[in-house]
Amino acid sequence: MPEMSKMKKPDVKVVLLGDMNVGKTSLLHRYTERKFKDTISTVGGAFYLKQWGPYNISIWDTAGREQFHGLGSMYCRGAAAVILTYDVTNWQSLAELEERFLSLTDTANHDCIYAVVGNKADLTDPKAQLSRDSDVAPEDRTECEEDRTEPEVLSACPTPPASPASLSGVMLHKQVAPEDAAAFYGRILRYKGLDEKSSLPAEKMCFETSAKTGYNVDALFEALFDLVLPSILRKRNENQESPTVDLEECRGTSSKRSRTSCC
Ligand SMILES: Nc1nc2c(ncn2[C@@H]2O[C@H](COP(=O)(O)OP(=O)(O)OP(=O)(O)O)[C@@H](O)[C@H]2O)c(=O)[nH]1
Ligand SMILES: [Mg+2]
């Protein structure tokens, strides 16, 4: 984890939430490092600071394991966007979002934006096996191209433990349909007491991604960053509008305060 004291202050916070093994860390690696690499189950949480134009966005990766559940609401405190992540091959991972994770977002900003993201789409959807990243790292691009054209070469590639099906070219059954994700998004809005008509629509806020191939990963993060811009600008305005401190006056006030507080 980078050392906060040496870093610029984040303007806004985006949090990845979801059950263990859905691919939260892999999504963050894919976006920030342009790579799909081996992961170990996250302990606690970690963040990455993304420079987005003149703004600094902290992206928080959280642990999905039950034992770290209590930390989730702490990580969501003050979040401008939450990415509720599930695995398209695992129905239970969507159910868990509703049962265990949604309530953790109670500490997020009142105008927090919610994205519902079905990861591992490469396992169920041939189009997600093709990378959509314009700037996938060259070593990864070779791997993706091999995926598509030379399946026999793949046995020589390192096999991520949770994705043998995609490597063998066999598609898995998709357990969560886009309509299920959209229905869940509708329930998030109701849980938050938001009016569906004046909120961002499900078609804009539900994504299917593949951290493995990069499919839709940039689109997800960039759409969210665009949507949190108003939050950033408002926060910056609030900071600018806060009155400058007159030290003399301040001294006067503090001495007055100390007098009043003195018995
Ligand atoms: N096929 C495929 N496998 C993936 C994808 N994303 C992640 N995986 C695999 O799924 C497993 C879990 O990925 P992680 O990124 O560690 O999952 P996580 O959600 O961070 O899990 P926790 O840290 O325990 O909460 C790993 O074996 C990954 O290689 C994906 O898009 N496609
Ligand atoms: Mg993780």
C-alpha cells in the first residue's frame, strides 16, 4: 500500500465490493497495471491512487472473505462510487451482494453512484474473450491473441486457477443474466430510497467485464470517473468557498473560547 503522507490528497473515493474470488483485485490490476496476474485473496483492503486529468481518485480494493466483513463499511465511508462485483458464473455471488454487501454502503456519500459488475465474462461469452483494451500491455496482448487463435499453445501459458474453462475454449453456463443484474440495480435504488426515473439507468450502470482479457474494464472505470466528476468539483468548490482563516481573529476567538470554557 502506498504511503498516504507522501501522496496527494485524493479528491474522491471509489470502492470495489463483492464476495471473495469474484475478481475485484484482478479488475484493479487489469485497469491499473494493464495485466492479468496471479492474485492472493485480499487481506483487509488496499488502495490505488489514480491520476484522472487534474484529479486524484483513490480506488479501494476490499477483501471479500467473511472474516473481513466488518471492515467493509469503514472502507465505504465517504465513497463517491461503489462497484458491486459478482462472478457471472456464480449466482450466489450476486445474492451475496444483496445479502451481505449492500448494507455496507450505508456509510457512502448520499449521492454515491452504484455500478453492478459481472466479472469473468470471458468464461461465458465469446465476445468477452477478445480484449477491448486499446492499450493492453504487449505481453498480455500476445496471451489474448494466443487464446483466440492457437489454443494448443495455451497449455504452455500460466493457468489462473479459477479459469481453466476459458483456457480450454469451453464456455461455462452463465448463471447471472444481465436482467438479473439490472433487477438488482433497481433494488439498490429502492434500498437507497432513490427514484428510478431520476437516477442513472441500469443499462448505464450494469457492466459485464473480464479482468482476464480486459473486456469492458476501461469502459467501467472511465464511465465511473466521468460520473463522479461533479462530486469532485463540488468538493473542490466547497473547499475554496470555506473562509480563509484570520490568525489574529482566530487568536481572539480561541482566547475568548478558553475564557468561556473556563469556570
Ligand atoms: N477467467 C477469469 N478468471 C478471473 C477473472 N478475474 C479473476 N479471475 C480469477 O479469479 C480468482 C479470484 O480473483 P481475485 O481478483 O483474487 O478475486 P477477489 O475478488 O479479489 O477475491 P478476494 O480478495 O478474496 O475478495 C483468481 O484465480 C483469478 O485469476 C476473469 O475476469 N476471468
Ligand atoms: Mg482480492
